[in-house]
Amino acid sequence: YKQGERRMTKLATYSRSGAIATIVMDDGKANVMSLAMLNALHAAFDEAERDKVVPILKARVKHFSGGFDLSLFAKGSAEDQYLMLKAGAELALRILSFPTPVVAACPGNAYPIGAVLIISSDHRIAADGNYRIGMNEVAIGLTVPRFAIEIARQRLTPAYFSRVVMTAEMFGPAEAVTAGFFDRVVPADALE
């Protein structure tokens, strides 16, 4: 794509400016990681890889991500649940191994898979604000996926690892820096 050209999908927007690309999630709500959202994100990262740019992953709304689609866990088939988890794990692995650095810019709440995508990124910036980040699976009766545990083990500080994975503790932006979710917090109006 030519510089500055935008490519839209229903759930993710990809745009490029020079050596930087922006991937913006926007489902109009909490950016739930449904299979459709995950596929849209994979397509956007395909674009970034083809363009050989540094992608910035962010969200247009006040939520970075509300996590996996819980309605699929409640009512979906085992195959659909598997496909969603697999697409999430593959996206985290893709971000971890992306050929250029990946930046995550978090404007608000980031629940399990959203938090995992952030800690999979190379540079992580949080907007200051009254919101939470964490991996709250055990608090809602789910098992933390193995891939998420291993990424957390590598990226979070040892003192916080158990608090995050085993007790589902959630953190505000400042303490999330100490925990290892973010590299730094900036004023909300400076996130861009």
C-alpha cells in the first residue's frame, strides 16, 4: 500500500506513514477478541509484514480489549472455542516474533488476551487513567491458557507473576509498569 493509504476491515484498521504502521482495534465496544477480531488483526499484521514497517497496536475506544469472547465459552462449540484460543495464541506468538519491533499503545482496560498481546509487544505504553490490566481468568472460573502463562512468566516481574496468573489480581497503569505489563505511563492526551 502507498504511504498514508488506509485499509479498513470491520474490526481493525491498518494505516501506514513511512516506516510506521498503525493497527487500530475498534468493535465499537470493548474490543472483544472474537475469532473475527483476531482474524482482522492477523490480516493487519500481514499488511505490516509485507510493508516491512514498525506496527503500533492500539484501540480507538477506551478499552484496549475486553479479552476473549466469553459468549463463545458459554454457548459456542468446542471447535469454535479452540479456533478462537488458537488464533489468540498464534497472534501473541506472531507479535513476539515479528520481524520488526511492535509497539502497544494502551488507552484503557486490557483483560486477559488483551494483556497478553500487550506483554507480547516489544515496547508498551499506557495512557494514565482509571482502568485495569491483568489476566483475570481464574476470577471468572476459567483456566489460564498455557501460552499466556509462559508469556507472562517471561515478561512480568517475578514478584508479580503469581499475583497476576494465580490470583487474577488486576492493576492500574502505574502499578502495571512495576509488574512488567508496561514500559511507561504517559498522560492520556500524549498517548498518540
